[in-house]
Amino acid sequence: MIRILLITIAVALVGALLGVPLYVVFHEAFSSGWSAYVQALGDADTLTAALLSATVVALVVPLNTVFGVAAAYVTSRFEFRGKRFLAALIDLPLTVSPVVAGLVFVLLFGSHGLLGPVLEKHDIKVIFALPGIVLATAFVTFPLVAREIAPVMEAQSADQEEAAMLLGASGWTTFWRITLPRVRGALAYGVVLCTARALGEFGAVSVVSGHVRGATNTLPLHVEVLYNDYAFVAAFAVSSLLVGVSFLNLVARGTWK
């Protein structure tokens, strides 16, 4: 009886928190028919926003994956002075508001910021351009891969790695052949979380992007613009695109075990 009750509660919560919103998104997206849906996705500003989001994800996710694996390996396999401080720094973006993070980048790289005059002198634009969006997105997402891998590495014994090195394997060979395959599932999940957050990040990107239509609006920002313009069908159509990409992301993760 208790088992049935718990399952019922779980299903009801999932349906209320996930099922209903997803139904609303797709219902509104197709409320004016298939032609209106295709037209909304084929709009020039939508395509530009989609390309920008894809570019940001393509730059941020590999960067944070490499950093996450390295950080998790260092903090789980070695003892050194400052280890706790490094772990705290890794967690810092999880405790700072994304809007505050975006504001910090504006204060650093904006035209009136700390480094702004130097960047302008060399004709380098960070804020209200792709570099600023990439930096802000990388900042808010870089702990995700590391925090998924580190607990798994800490729970695993280093016996296999030590045995491989005693048998003559180099450090890189041991890492690629033994260490990395043992955390493959956690790595996949971390990459999924990082990709989803990078694709859907709003707060930090909203501050550093400048909301320039057809230039610096990512897909989440473009959804806001469409909704504020009362283009509800187009807004939900773009939202459904984000949902579809997230679903494909989860499917890809399920195939990588």
C-alpha cells in the first residue's frame, strides 16, 4: 500500500511539474497550425539566435568538460595546500546569482569598466558581443562537470591506477585507459547538465548581451522578446525548440554509458 502511494505521489508530481508545462508549450506552439510554427522557427532573428546559442554551447561545453575532468581528478586524487580553497572556488558560481555574475563582467570588461579602456584601445569588444556571452555562460556552468565526476572518483579506489603505473604505464595512458572510463557515466551526466544550462542560461547572458535583436540574443532571450511583443505562438514555438534539443540531449546521454 505504501509503495503504491509513493509511486502515485511521484507520478502526480512529475505530471504537475513537467507534464503540464510541456503540454502547454507544445499546445500553444501549434495552436495556429503547422505553417505558423514553421514560419516562427524560420524567422531570421530566430535563426540568428539559434546559431548564437549553438556557438556558445560548442565553445563552453568542451572547455568546461576539460576543466571539470581536470579539477575533479586533482581534488580527488591528490592532497595539497589550498585544496579546500580550490573546491570552494569551483562551487562559487553555484552560490552567486547569475545576474550578479553578469554585472561583474560588465564592471570588468565594459566601456567604463576596469579593463574596458584597454580593450577599446585595441578594438576588442567583450560586452554586448560573443566573447562576453561565452564568458558569462562558462562562469555559471563550469562547476557542473566537476561536481558530477569528483564524488565518483573519490568513492573509487586508486588501486587499478597504481597497478597500471607499477606495470609501466605512463600517467596519460593510465588516465585514458583506466581513470576516465570508470567515470564515464558521471562525465556524460555532467556534460548533459552543462549543455542544458549553457543552452538555457538567461540571467548572466541577459546582462552582458545588450539584447541586440539579430545579433546578441540567444534563444532564451529571443523567447522573452517574442513574448513581450505578444507574439505568443512564435515564443512558444522557439520554446518547443529548446525543449526538443534538451530531450535529444538526454537521449544522447542515455546512449553513452
